[in-house]
Amino acid sequence: MLLNRLPRARIVVGAALITIVALSGGCGSKNKNTAVTAGVDADKYLFDQGQAALKKKSWMKGREYFRTIVDNYPQSRYRPEAKLGLGDTYLGENSIESLILGANEYREFLTFFPTHEKAYYAQYQLARTHYEQMLAPQRDQTETIAAVLEFEAFLERYPDSPLVAEGRKALQECRDRLSEADYQVGYFYYRARWYPGALSRFRAVLKENPTYTSRDALYYYLADTYVMMGAAPEALPLLERLTKEFEKSDYLLRGQRLMARIKDGTAAEEVAREAQKRVEQAKKAEAEAKKKKEDPPKKGPRA
């Protein structure tokens, strides 16, 4: 029996450490500072206290417990999960600095414990440290790209993980964030009637992110862009996909109307009329500019 217990010196030191931690953590409490007996493993006690603090979102307190295990108990069976606990306290704190520190803890876990049963969790949480730092579509997307790479690694390495569904959902959100920037620029070009620019952006989104969540809008505007550029046949497959893939969408009725106009030829007629109108407007603007140049405004009488 004695051979299976911790060495007496470790028990004494551990018990002393526990007493100090308990006393320092609750100076104003009379009931919570229950003394720990020497028969209780110090590392287990510290780990349990760290987990309890984590559940209460006491990030700093939990971090102290987990750090004590990681730094002072190199042979403890709780050390790997204490490393994860450290990462979780940083992720929970959710500041830029803490997310960077959390990512470092998860990376070190994967380096030192690559075959651990919780390796999948470390990879998932590592991806989340980047996910939580993602910015709006029109801003720098460095962290979004990093999140995509880490979530892809998670799904590739741990396809049977219980977190696969969450990982796939988060990955799609990351890809949508990257696609949204191109889509918004494409829509701006579409509204400005610069259709070559719109075509380029819309096609890039569809190629790079075929499961783009807002692809119903993408299908419609890309199809209408083709129509406005005189390539109506290219629009029909997109409108068919819109009808097939979306039972409910604000773009269904608009897509059906556009498809009908393409098939009966009225869309082409509308495009021709619109093109002629723009030509006439351009000629009128050119004539007015020429007239102003030839007939500069007369100067008023001198005072």
C-alpha cells in the first residue's frame, strides 16, 4: 500500500501548499477554508479547485491553480489537462492579449501531448482563439484566415470528435466572413452598374466558398449581372440553383421573374433599351461639356 502512495515529503509539501492557497484565497470567509488532510493528493486538489474556478468564470483564480500544477508537478497525471485549463482561462477572459496567450497554451499542449485523448479539444480551442479575434468584413482578415486553417486542421485530424458539428459551423462562419468582403464590393459595383467588376467579385465568392450562407442573393445578383452584360444563357443555371437550393428566400420570386424574362426575350430587350439610354445620356453629357468649353461664362462688369 505504501508503495502506491506519494512520497511523504511530497505529501507534506503539498499539504502545506494547499493550506497556503486556501488561506490566501479566502481571508474573509469563515466557512470555506476547510483544511486539506495530508492523505489527499495535492495535485488533484489543485486541479479540482481550478476546475471549480473555471466554472465560476474566475479566470485569474483558476489560472493560479492550473499554473501551480503545470510548473510544480511535472509527473502529475493532471498536468496535461491543467495545461488545457490554463488555455481555457485565457480564452474565457477574451481580451486580445489573453487570446494570444491562450493560443500559446493550446499549441504547447499539442506539441507535448499530441496523442492525448483531449488533443482534439486543444486543436478546437486553438481555432477559437483566432475565431474570437475576427474583424468585420471590410477590415484586416488575418485572424479569420488563421481560424479557417485551424478549424480545417481540426476537422481533418479529428473527424470523429464530439465537437465536429461545432467545428463545421464555425468554419463556415469564418469562410463567410472572408467571402462577405468580396460580396459587398461586388454589390457596390453592381449598384454602380460597373458589371465587369461585379462579375469578377461575385464569381470569386462562388468559387472560393460554394456553401456561402447568403448565396441566394449571390445567385440572383450574379445572374442579373450576366443578363446586363448580354450573357443571359449564363444566368439560367444560377437561377435554377436558387430555386432548387432555397425553399424560402427573399430572392425566389425575383429570380423566377428574371428567369421568365430571359426565356421570353424581354430581358434582352430591356438590356438593349438600357444600353441605348446610357449611350444617349453619354452623348448628351459630352455635348453639354463641349458647349461649356466653347462658350465660357461671361464676366460681370467691373466695380
